[in-house]
Amino acid sequence: MQAVRIHRFGGPEVMKVETIDEPFPAGNEVVIKVLAASVNPVDVKVREGKYPPVMETELPYVLGRDVCGEIADLGDEVSSFLMGDEVFAFLSPGHGGYEEFTVAKSSEVAMKPKSLDPITAAAVPLAGTTAWQGLFDLGNLSTGQRVLIHGGAGGVGHFAIQFAKAKGAWVATTVSAADKDFAKQLGADQVVDYRNERFEDMVEPVDVVFDLVGGETQERSFSAVKSGGALISTLSEPDAERAKKQNIRAGRYTAQPNGAQLQEIATLIDQGKVKVVIDRIYDLHQAAEAHQALKEPQVRGKIVLRVLG
């Protein structure tokens, strides 16, 4: 089968399309025939050697953390899926998505949303799970609360806006001027142009700040959180001492695969409460170009690789 692997860390040029053996499942695993795979910032970090779980001893390494496809083989312990089932999955480190067949634990896999084609569905698992866990598992966002989402037009951000609205929260978000209408279409109640407007001057204090930007934006966000609220980031760890003084919870996290949560997300999609936005699509052999595109400042939604089909 064909796979995109790296043998050393570096720029997009280290990515090579190679022929490797097809995988076999362990007892609690499934083999997925990959129709499409998503491209995420973590893939760039892995390629550059900046993602600690993937060390040089793991090379050569197949990139990619989420896929959509069909069940092609089942481990002896798997009873929740059948051969040919259309599924999508957020993969644990060690299993790649940029390949024609991949392995996933059955607990990482969910049935694909019926309303989506495989390419669109492949855009969901990692970004969607990241948004879900940040808002609800760590932020404890609930109906009637207020949330400020930084970077609302990106892969994770565009899901976060919609999830928060689907749960009955009031949503503010920071985006570029070009993305203000896009954010409003996603359901944001208040949209701030981060280049020309200061969110802390415009947004009344919120229960949760969901930080997908980091840096100075994160530091300024402390003033936007209510006492008893939360500042949750996917990037750098917020200042613990400052959080304690202001009586807020603050933390950084890394999303973990969770098939049950992915199935909840699929339900929201099929109910029409969440739409998936694809910025552009590349073929598997164009993975390096997809990585280059991910660095562009105005990516709206997700970038996806077409693998098979």
C-alpha cells in the first residue's frame, strides 16, 4: 500500500510517498481502508520533530491523526463494528492517517455521519474532538453560559463555535476582518476583528475563554474571564499564579481519542446543528503541498487529503 512517511525530521521535503506493508489488527483493533485523511497542525509538529511523543527512535513514521474510511479487518475482540462499516476516527500516536490502510483501537472509532461524504467526514475527528474536550470536559461550558473562542475561523475554532451554540451557550470569537461574516454564519453572537479591535474592551466577561492562539492573546484573556470561570488553551500553559489570584481555572491540554464523543459529534452533524468547512483538498501525493498550505494565515476550516476512492 501507499503511505506518506518521514525518515528524518525537517521541512515538507522530508515527506515521501512509499510502498509499505498493510497492517493487521490486534484483538481490540480494526483496520480502516482510508478514503480521506485530515491535515492538522500536529502533523507539522511531528514532521519538524517538535512533538514529544514521536521521537527519532520512532522513525520512519507515517503522518496523520484522523481518517474516514471503511472497516477492512477486525480484531478478535471487536464486536461493535462490521466489515464494510463507514467510519471515522481520531488515531492514537503510532498509527498514521496518510496511508491507504491504517489501524485504530475500536474505542477510537465511530460511525461516519450519514450526511457527509468521506472527504468532509475526515475533517472532523481530531479538530472536533479537540473542540469538544476543551469546551465541555475542561471548560465545563453549559447552557446559558458565555464563552470567548480565540481563532474561531480555523479547524478547531469553527467547530468550537458551533458546538457551543448547539449546547445553548452565548459565543464571542476573535477572527480576522475577512472572516467576520464567516464567524457570524457559524452562529457567533459577537465577532471581534483581532487586528483592529481589542476583545477585552468589547466583550463582557465570560465563563470560559477557549484559547487557540496563545501568546499575548492568552495573557490578555485573563481580564476577560469571570471569577470562577476558566481559561483553557491548546497551546501554552496559562500562568497558574495569576489564575489563582483571579479565582479562575486555567490549563493547557492535548486532546485524546474518544469514539463515544466522536459519535455525539456525528449526531449533531446529522441533525444539521454543525457544518464542516473544507478549505481545500489535496491528493495523497500532494501531502507536502497540503502542509505548506496549512501555514497560510487565512485557512478557513480544514485541509483534507484524498487517499483512496
